Amino acid sequence: QHGAITVDNEGYGRYQGEVQICKVDLLEDGKVNVVGRVTQDDRDLIAFIGPGQTFKLLHK
């Protein structure tokens, strides 16, 4: 398991548009769009992202 980057869609109502960076792969859910994957090499970097902090997602 590596992880997923997701965006909630209209199925989540008021949470639509929220982004999550997950440490595990998620099961398929019609309310969530998986927009990227977290690689094993990058998992440790998640600890450096804090509330309200700005960060960038880059394509390798």
C-alpha cells in the first residue's frame, strides 16, 4: 500500500472539492475522485505537511 491523493466530488455535498492525501490506497468510492498516488519513496514527506501549510504536488 502506498497512498492516494483524492478530491471529494458532488457526492460529498458541502465537502465537495476537499483534497486528501491518504497514507493507504482506498477502495473505490463514487463520492471520491483519485487524482494521484503517493509513492513509497514520498510517504515520509507527508509528515512535513501541516494544517494551513501551502504545498505543491509535482509530477515526476
